[in-house]
Amino acid sequence: MDTKVSKIRKNARLEARVTVEQKQLMERAAYLRGQNLTEFMVAVLADAARQIIKDREFIELTDRDRAIFADALLNPLAPSETAYADAQWYKQVMNK
């Protein structure tokens, strides 16, 4: 176990009502991971929470980026004078 995490004072509390079968299942899984039930529940819930947040933020980012990309394709900006000059320079250098 990470000693840095174990030294952090934990003041928040979570409680959950579960069936006997659910508790037995979680206890067995915790045992197989070498953790007590509390350690197991905190680790699994934290991992799941991080993944859900990551997935949700990725989906929102993708939707926003898709709209920006489509707009750029449908309404392209004209190249700047600098970009045009750079393109001309590139053509000259590459054609030699």
C-alpha cells in the first residue's frame, strides 16, 4: 500500500446498505486482492469514479472538437500572407 496515501487524515465517511450476498462477494474479492473490505471498496470506487469522469470528459471534448472541426472544413479561413509566402518558399526548395 502507498505510504503517502495511508498518512493522509481521512475525515469523510461513506456508508452503504448491501445484501448479504453482495457483502460476501465484495469480501471475497477483497481477500483475493489482499485488502480488507474498506480498502477494497475505496480502491474500486475511486478507480471507477476516475474512469467514469475520464470517459465523460472525453465524450464532451470529442463532441465539441467535432463541431469545431466541421466548421473549419465548411468555412475555411484564407491563408495569411505569411502562410502563402512560406508555401511558395517550400515549393521552391522542394522542387530543386
